[in-house]
Amino acid sequence: MSRQVEGVLLIAHGTSAPGAEAIVEALADMLRARLPGCPLQVAYLCSADAGIEAGLGRLVGLGVTHVKVAPCFLFDGVHVREGVPAAIAAFRERFPQVMVSLGRSLGADARIADVLAERIAEI
């Protein structure tokens, strides 16, 4: 039996606004520091080159056999409810041997409220 290799795909919306992707990439670097040895890729819904299927493919190329998909969204809007699962389903058609698990959105969390309270204090 082969060993399961877990990896993470962090999904963000994406935008053409300058500097926006750098913020997501910085967050990804922070996650990599917290998940040592776990391959982590970033995917953007609004990107053909860095889309979900491309990100999943990069992880498979690194030998990952179980991808944990982490939506970087506050709530389950249409992208998380429909777009992300559709992209995962299309990927599973091509790579049925790879397990892909979709995690929850960020949601209402006291840790997010803490960050917001800090930002408000900075105003």
C-alpha cells in the first residue's frame, strides 16, 4: 500500500488589482510556515493560468495524493457553493486516484473579529 501524501490548495477569488495577489501569496507563506513539509499551492478563481485545476495539477506533480482545498472566503457564496465544487469535479474526472476534500469558508470566527478590532483601533 502506498503512503498518502497530503497537500493544500488555498483558493482565493483573484483580481487584477495591483498587489492583491501578493497579499494572498504572503498568507500562503504564513501557512507554509505553520504546515512544514506540506506542499501548498495557491489558486485563483479569476485566473486561467493559476486556476483551481492548475493548482490541483501542480500538487499532483509534487506527488500529492490527497488535496485539502481551503477556501479563503468569508462565507459560502456562489463561488464556494458552485464554482469550486464544479472545478473539483472536473479534476476528479481526470485524476480519480487523487482524493480532494473541500474545507469550510472562514465564517464568523472570533479570531477574525480580533483582527478586525485591531484594524479598527488603527483608524
